Amino acid sequence: MTAREPTHTRSDNSDPRVQNPDAQAIYEYLKTVDQATFERLVAKAGLPEAQLRDILDDLQADGLVTVETGFSTVTISVADDDEHHRDEDSVATDGGAIHTVADAVAGDAAAVNLASGKVWEILASQRRRKTLRFLATLYEPESKTYIGLRDLATALVQTATARRHQHVSADEYHAVYVSLCQTHAPLLAENGLVRYYERPQKVRPTDDIVDLVRMMGWIDAACDRDVTEGSA
Amino acid sequence: MIAEILDALAQDRGPAANLDIDLSSEKLFEVVENQHRREVIGYLAAHGGCDEEAVQLDDLAMFIAAVSYGFRIGELSHEHKWVAVAALAQTHLPLLDEAGLITFDEEAERIEPSDKIDDVAALLTIIAHSVSEGEQP
């Protein structure tokens, strides 16, 4: 926990409940933008992540900010003005969905449940990467949502051609469908990324797919951004 | 919905945020798909940075042969080495050269890593550390 600084550095319009000057600066910044991702705050504050996490935990404990864990990002927002004076105990009013920043950010380090050699093998195919990205968008925790391989093939072909305003040719669709049945669905199932129901030809994304797609995001971010396929 | 999630994913730059790999992700995935190429990248990044940056094909082949057969370098036969030399010279090194990660001088049998290789090696390490089953990149 960051040691709290004496209060003499506060500016006049500062919130008396924020005592650390770094925390003050971050809170002021959040008030101007309303909400920001953790990564954005790291970049903006220029502080080590651990220190920023401590500061945000303090701000959250004081009820000044709220922290939400999204699909792949941690968003920090300024708590509503009306609620500024509520007690610490009442912060988690939405049924405990608010986590501490430390918990939320620790999710970033979630290990992908595969050997790294497997990760590279799985990600080597562009069609498989597209399939993974698409399936990750269907993922809901503890949901039984599944998608038929025909629908999946249609969706993949459509996203591939949508920008070109072309009709999907039957051949193109068929090639995608066959590769899903014969190659991608079995391989993804073998590696625990989907449950594959062979007879009805349906797949359901598992928890692991989210971690892998998040990892793909890191790789895309490290690569040349002008030509990154993730934005396609 | 999809666009939002892709945006969210794009913002999540993760532990590789400081890396600047001068390759399309398409090319990167192609390069690092093969385990021997991943080994070569790790080897060259580890052996670069000294005065003598270039690596001889022979030395690299010995390393790759040792990795693939699980032998110590002293226990390798010529045959083991030549299999590795052939795979490196015909497939892996030309591909790494084309991606701009190395310069491969076939005549002199010399490999010179470019400065792009360090970030790719770093990414391999990051991913290897972010998977549950620890494995060398």
C-alpha cells in the first residue's frame, strides 16, 4: 500500500478526501474524462502498475471511483457525484460485481491453458484465428450457447467479404465449412477451446478461448499496427 | 457487438505492450509456427549483442540438432548435424531472412541477426510465461 502523503500539496479545488498527490492527479484526470481503462491510466500517469493499482484501490475504498472488469479491459470511472458521500460499505451496491483493481488486473495474467508450442500451432492458421475471434464474441460465462458449424461458416465468410461488398460464393462457403468440420473444430476441441458436438455439428466456446483471444490481442498489439488483422 | 469487443481487445495491449515488432501479425504467426524457428530466434537473440554478432551455420545447426534429438552437443553425429543444416539452410533461414529478422549469407554460411529479432524473442518469452504448462519458447 502506498504511504499517504501529507495534505499540504493539495490544490485549492482538490477533493479533501484524496490525500496522495499522485492519487489527486489521477482523480482529477478521471473527472475530466469520466472513465478510462487501466492501460490508459498507466500510460497517462507514468507510474508503475503496482503503484497505480494501490492508488486506485485507495480511491475505490474511499468511494471515489468504481472499477469494472469487462470482457478484456479494466475500466475505472468516477463514482456519481450524488453517491460521493456514501459509506465504504455501500460501494458494492450492484451485488458485489465491483472488484478491487488488483483482482481485476490480475485477470490479465490469466494463464492460457496450453503449452506455448500448442499456442503457436493453433494460431498459425488465419482461418483458425478468425474462428477463435468470432467464437470469443459469442462466449458468455456459464452459458450453454452453441453455434452450428454451418452458421459459423456463414458468419466467417460474411465477415471476410463484408468490406468488399461481395456476395458469398457457394465455393467459398463450402471451403470454410469443410475446413471447420475436418480441421478446425476437432483441433480446437482437442485443445479445450471449444466443446464440439460432432453429430449435430455444433461448437460451444469454453472459458479458455477468452484467455487465448486476449493473448492474440497482445500479439497484435506488439506487431505492426498498420497491418494488424485484429482491426479487420 | 463484435466491433466493440474487437476494440476492447485492441485496447488490451497486455504485457507485450512495449514491444514493437516490425512485422504484420500474419507474417509473425507464420514465422513462429515452427518450433525450430522459435529455437533459432531464441538462440540468435541470446547470442547477439556482442562484438561478434554473426553466427556460423554449423554452430546453429549443432544447437538445433541438440534440441531436436535431446542430445548434448558432444554426442551428436555428423548425420544429426547435416539434417539440421539442410532444414535450416533450405527452409528456416530463408524464411527468417525474408521476414527481415536475419541476414543469411549462404556462401559464407553466416547468419547475422537484425535488431528486429530481440522483440520477437521477447514476445516468445512472454507467451511462454503466460501459458500454464511451462515450455521453452
